[in-house]
Amino acid sequence: MYEQPSLHLELAKLKHKDYELEAERARLAAHVERTPSEGLAVIKSAVSGLRSALSRRRPEAAPAPRSQPAV
């Protein structure tokens, strides 16, 4: 059975549109993966600050001087 060329053209246009949408999604996904959101950056910096504050060594208190017994 003979199909009209316009049907093939319409199918090709639809397939091309699908390829364009897929490429756009891939481009946007790559951009999102490369650039973290501002909220994530704020959370990362807050966690980093907490880690550094909690990991610092606190100076130990010197033992209280004991009085020597009189001889």
C-alpha cells in the first residue's frame, strides 16, 4: 500500500520535536547537576562551620594547685 509523502514528513517532524525536547531536558539536567542551588550551598556552609567549631580542641583546665603540708 502506498503512503502519502506528507505522512512521512509529519512523522519525521514529530520525531524531530521529540529529539529536541530530549536534548533540552538533557541540557537542563546537566546544568542543574553542575550548579548547586543556593539553599544547598547555605546548608553546606552551615554544616562546615558547625564541624569546624565542634572539632576544635578546647584547652584543658590546669589542675588546681594543692597546698603543700607544712613540715
